[in-house]
Amino acid sequence: MGTTSARGDLIRTESLGKVFADGQVQALIDVNVGIAQGEFTTILGPSGSGKSTLLGILGGLDQPTTGQVLFEGKPLSSMRNLDDFRTRKIGFVFQSFLLLPTLTARENIQIPMFEGPLRGSQRVEKATQLLEAVGLAHRSEHLPSQLSVGERQRVAIARALANDPPLILADEPTGNLDSRTAQSILDLFSKLHEERGLTLIVVTHWEPLVDYATRVIRLKDGRVASDEYIAKPLRSYRSVMNEGLETPASGRV
Ligand SMILES: Nc1ncnc2c1ncn2[C@@H]1O[C@H](COP(=O)(O)OP(=O)(O)OP(=O)(O)O)[C@@H](O)[C@H]1O
Ligand SMILES: [Mg+2]
């Protein structure tokens, strides 16, 4: 269950296991999942089921005890420079936004770009474009404390896109938001997924997120309990744009 063909997988786990240092907690057990480019995957499961542990290992923030993660066919463990890999290939979005409080929205977005090739004026231009993409062109000079929580998460999403990574990993990105704001953040993810062909892996225990996903993986006690492909998400950016339509207009596999 949960294993897909190696061909075309952007990221894949093989027999992934994680035991925490005290040896008491088996956080992940034999997790085999392959995520293809362009999927909008949500990973659900109750608290303690291993979601954040899995996401951290997928993003190279943590190491597995057994098994491995392959990105574009290459084991993360073989990469000389994981920092560089993360900077170029992965955009992270967290529940608590993790914005720097003394930097404006536009400055926060540029942080990951300092590791890349862009020069000062190009960084500012790119950040401005990203602010537009997340609907915050009018908030560019605001500090995080001057933004609503939903706006803060939009800035964090723009920051995740700073280096055009092929993969976005999000851990409970709607966890600090009321349901209406959460919905608008999911609509934004859906828009980015459709317009940019982004691959998204979003960890949550918030069931409505399932409506947006093209893939739903459920974890239970550290194992994959189910793994389902959804050809036509119930909600998508396009269906939201055509509010009132019973059938979503989007339906890629
Ligand atoms: N650093 C750690 N040391 C020891 N045990 C840990 C550590 N991190 C997580 N765990 C344990 O591993 C298991 C999985 O934790 P994880 O944070 O991945 O769950 P989760 O599904 O993300 O939960 P939540 O929905 O509450 O965020 C839990 O039993 C947790 O207590
Ligand atoms: Mg968690």
C-alpha cells in the first residue's frame, strides 16, 4: 500500500522508519510513499501519528532511523550539502509562520534568496511579484505584527516560493487560522498548484483540507493506513472562482 512506481516520482520514501533517541517511540514504521510531480497531497492523521516527523524527514530536516528518502531518484543521505538542497528544492510553510518580526513582508520573502544567484534589485523585484501572487501587493512594507494572521501565512507562502522550488512542504499551515481564513489559504495553495504546477505536501488534522487534494494519505500510529488518489478534487481554485458551480471545473489527475 502506498508505493507508487519509481518512474516520475518527485520524492519517494523507501521503508522509512523513525525511532526517537530514547528508543521508546516508533514514530514511523515502514512508510513507502511516492509523490509524483504536480500532486497536491495531504497527509492526515491524529495527533502523534507521525505527520510532522514524516514531513521533517521528507524535507531533510531530520534523518530516518531506517530506510531512505529519494528526491528525483537521488537519496537525500547521499547529498553533500543538504542546506543547498533545501534552499533550491523545498519551500517550507509552518503553522506559526516563522517570519522575522523586524523585517517587512517584502524583506521576509527575500530571506531564502540570499542563498541564490539573484542580486539586490532582482530580489526586490522577485519578492514584489510573489507578494502579488499571494494577493498582498498592498502590504509589502508592513511588519508581521501589522498583518493579520492570514496575511502572515500568505507572506510565509510567498517566502516558500522565493527560489521557485518544485516542492512545497507545509505542516499544519491552517492550524492558527479561523476556518474562513484557513479556506482562503487553501484556495491560495490550490491556485499555486494549478497555475504553477507546484507539488504540495500538506500535513494536517483538519479534515476539510481533503477537499482540495489530489492525493490523501492517512497515517495511524506511524504507519500508512490508507492512500487514495482523487482525480477531481471537490474544491479547487477554479471551482472557487466559479462559485456556485456544483461540479468543480478542475480535474487533472
Ligand atoms: N524529538 C522527539 N523525541 C521523542 N519523541 C518524539 C519527538 N518528536 C516526536 N516524537 C514522538 O513521535 C510521535 C510522532 O510525533 P509527530 O510530531 O510526528 O506527530 P504528529 O502527527 O505531527 O502530531 P500533531 O498532530 O500533534 O502535530 C509522537 O508520539 C511524538 O511524541
Ligand atoms: Mg505535527
